[in-house]
Amino acid sequence: MFTSDLGAQTSVPPLRTKMAALQHKLVADVILAPGQRSYRTEIAKIIAAKPDALVSVMDPQSAATFFSEYLQLAGHLPITAP
């Protein structure tokens, strides 16, 4: 999940390249509009993809809204350890 602002979007191509090089599969590619009151539609898409981990770049306000709603809808955050 990356917000649509330029700062976050510059991280997307290198991430895709690195994930492919490591042979990791991206199960959902979600762009978030910053500062929204809700991200439930986007979260539903992510949950349906059943990710092992979440990768994101977003501003603090968007992140607070997103992760609060994600916990409400999914009941957990997917976290993996190296």
C-alpha cells in the first residue's frame, strides 16, 4: 500500500524490481489517496489477497486511519520475521 503522492510513488518501481529479484509474489497492489476518512474498500481487497506481510509508504494520518481500520476488519496485522 502506497499513497498516491509523489514521495510514496517513487518507491513503487524499485520495490517491484526487488520483490521480483527475490522471487517474492506481490498479492495486491493498492494505491491509497492520502488523508481519506476510510480505506475499507482498499483493505477488503488486501485482506482478500491473504498477504503474508504488508509493505507501505504513507503519511502518518493515512497510516493511522488505515491500520486502525485494518485491525478492525482483519483482527490482526500480517507480520513476518526474517
